[in-house]
Amino acid sequence: MDFQRFFGAVKKYLSSFWAWLKPYLVQFHHWRKRIWKKYHVNKILLLIGLIVILVMSIYLFYTAKTTKVQELKAGLQEETVIYDKDNNEAGSVSSQKGTYVGVEDMSPYVVDAVVSTEDRDFYQHHGFDIKGIARAGLRMIVRRNTSGGGGSTITQQLAKNAYLSLDQTFNRKAKELFLAIEIEKNLQQR
């Protein structure tokens, strides 16, 4: 019985509070609509959004254009020298784990296997795959799942591994997309 009385009192208090608050909310709603229409807030917000997108696109385009894509192959063949705390050479690491073999010297089955596993549309797109990005974005929104099937093409993976960090941020992903387009313009797929 105490719970029923307690919940009855809470319900009564909330209904009286709502009766007191409702006229103020109605006034606020009308005031907000007047201000919103008077100052064209929708148009201003849309304009600000478009300006932000334009500025980001210009920045990313500039970043991609100033990246030295032609030096990519030479950069991957250089070795990294590791120093100890006393600044003495401790060793070196090379990205080459073996002998370089050109695509023309590989079996076409190996090339087709890698392409079909990593990026089925490798020869059809120009560095990025809209369907893959949309699929990954939808998966992230609906399932809140950021792992597996990231929507990156082989070219985007190359851009990330050669030029960018492994941070999972929107900024890095946008840079990766613009760099992938630039890589596709400058390097052949075969």
C-alpha cells in the first residue's frame, strides 16, 4: 500500500508540474518559430554547413596534391635506421621482406586472388568505392560496429599505410580518400 500511495503522490506532483510548465513551453515554441523564420536560421545553418564542407574539401584536395605520390615506390624501398638511447645505431628495418617482384612476373592467379579478396571492384573505381564506404557507414550507424569490412579499397589501404597514421578518425579517412584518388591518377593499376 505504501508504494501505491507513493506512486500516486509522484503522479499527482508530475501532473501538476506539467500543467504549470505547459504554457511556458507553448510560449517558448512560438517564440522559437518566430525567431527561426525571421532570421532564416535554416538557410544560415545550411550555408555554414556547405562552407565547412567546401573548406574541408579544399584542404584535403591541397593535402593530396602536395603529397609526393611519385616517390611512393622509392620510399617503400628505403630502410629505417633504429637508434638506442645513446644515439648509437641499434639496427635497421626494411619494408622489403624479400625480393621485389613486379606484377608482370607474378602468376595472374595470385593477382586475381588478392584483388578478389581485398577489393572486387579494383579495376572499376578510381581509388574509392562509394558502395563500400556507404555499407561501412551504415554498419557503423545501425550496428555501432566499427570492426570488419571497413569499405577501404586497396588504393586507400596503400595511402593509409604509406602516408597516414592508423588513427580511426573521420579526418584520416577523408585524407585517405583524397590521397587514393591522387595515387590512382599517378600510378597504374597493373
